[in-house]
Amino acid sequence: MLSEQQLYQSLPNALAGVDLPFLGEKMHGKVRDIYTQGGELVLITTDRLSAFDRILGVVPYKGQVLNQLAAFWFEQTRTIIGNHLITVPDPNVTIARRCQPLPVEVVVRGYITGVTQTALWVRYSQGERTIYGLDFPDGLQKNDALPTPIITPTTKGGATGHDERITSAQVVAMGLATESQWTQICAAAVAVFQRGQAIARQAGLILVDTKYEFGVTPAGEVLLIDEVHTPDSSRFWLADSYAARHAAGQEPENFDKEFVRLYYAAQGYRGDGEPVPLPAELAVQAAQRYIRTYELLTGQPFVPGDLPAAARIEQNLRAWVENKR
């Protein structure tokens, strides 16, 4: 694993974005820069870190971790549902099948936790007992395990600019997915989550909750898209210390970006207004957690790509375009 000093030295080279005019017009996501090439998408995963629906800063090697970890999980779950992955021509790049993303984020939760306004624990702690159309009993404590995984969908950046919580019934009523699509998605989401929990357990981690996105091909096939079980889209806790820390009323040891959310929440920031820039020490700590999570889940050492990443990405994508001709 890279040393703390190496990560600090990598900070100036963290990938905030990349401009590749030879690929055409660029679309911006929170974390990805996206180009369209016929029936394929070029997804470039940057080092941008977002929380509370805001970009907070950049984290060295974060994009590489996300891109390669997503590829790992797409392979692990492809027998459950098809996905958009075609190839990975660069550590930060995925070539994917082009499809129409469904405008709903499929959040699967195995525990009651979180600090954002859409989090189960935030709503529950404020006295709500029917959340996302689901009923919850009195007496739950933060970070308790739920009896079975549940699906708590949200819109993708509603009128407020933030994800808005909705119910499964509303997903269909609002036309975000057809009834048959939503039935298939819910079944696949729970199955993918349970496979993720099993693999995470073998790595000494608990997959706490996650966010999935789905798209539909021109032929009508529903695919798993975006990313799967990364520290950006998922919450992971250390399994060995969970029970003792939970019994003591302490926060679990996390291996994701939740500690960044907790830091900002402790400063009084939960998404309203402009956030303060991500401190360098927090960026390095985040990099350490992302890299360690990758190594635990895949069982492979993290091999950092050459820096600066933008030049490497351009070279590899020019070669990819040339090979397509």
C-alpha cells in the first residue's frame, strides 16, 4: 500500500477532470467525465469526491479505485443481472454499453444508519416511523442491523438539487420505471446486495448499505450501470469490531467516505450552501481507506497507475479509438 508521504506527494496530481476533444462533447457527472462514441460510453472516473450532493475536493487515486473495483463487482454479479461493462482500457476508464438511465437511485440498506437528510437514521431519530413507505418499530438504535435488506429509492437530484426520498409505489406512479422493470430491479438489487455482503464478510467487512443505478438498452434490457459496491456508493464497516463498538454506543470503524460526511456534519454542514474545501489530511485519509477497501475486497494489491493520470488516459483512449477503426 502507498505510504502517507506518497499520497501527500500525489495530491497535486489528483485528477479533477480531463478534456479530450477528440472524443466529442463532454458530459459532467459528480465523479465521472462522460463521452459518447456511437453505441458506447466512455466513462472516465476522476478523483473528485462528492458528499451531500456537492463536490468537496479531490482524493489521490480515488478514481482508479472506483473504476477497478466496479469492474471487479460487475464480474462478481453478472450472473444475477447483466451490466453495461464492455472493457477497461485504462485504470480510470470504463467503456460501457450505452443505455437510457432510469431516473431513480435504488438504495438498499441492511442497517439503520447515516447522517444525510435521506438517511434512515436521520428520519427515524426525528420521530418518523413510516419511512420510504415502510413501517419501523420503536426502540431501534443507530447502526442496528435490519431483519432483511430493504429498498429505499430516491429521485436523482430533484427540484432542490438533492436526492429526494420516494416510495416504491411512487417509482411506478411517477413513471420512473414500469411496474415490470421495478419488480425486476428490486429482485436484482437485493440479490446483488446479498452477494456483496457475502464477499465483504470474507474480506472482514460489513456491506452496510449501497446505491445502485439501472439503465435500459434500446432493445429493452435492464442493466446494472454506473458502479457497484465502491466506497463512493456503499458504506462498509469493519466486521471484527462492529459488535463491541455498537454495544458501547460508538460509531463502527468505517472503510468508506462516511468519515468525511461525519467530519462535515460535525462542522454543521449537511449540504446547504457552499462547503469548505476538503482538507489535505482528510483527502489523504480518504485515499488510504479507498485503497485498503479495494485490497480487502478484491484480495489483490493496489497497483497505482502512472501520474499524471490525464496524459495516460489520453494516450490509452487514443489507442482505443484507433483500434476501433
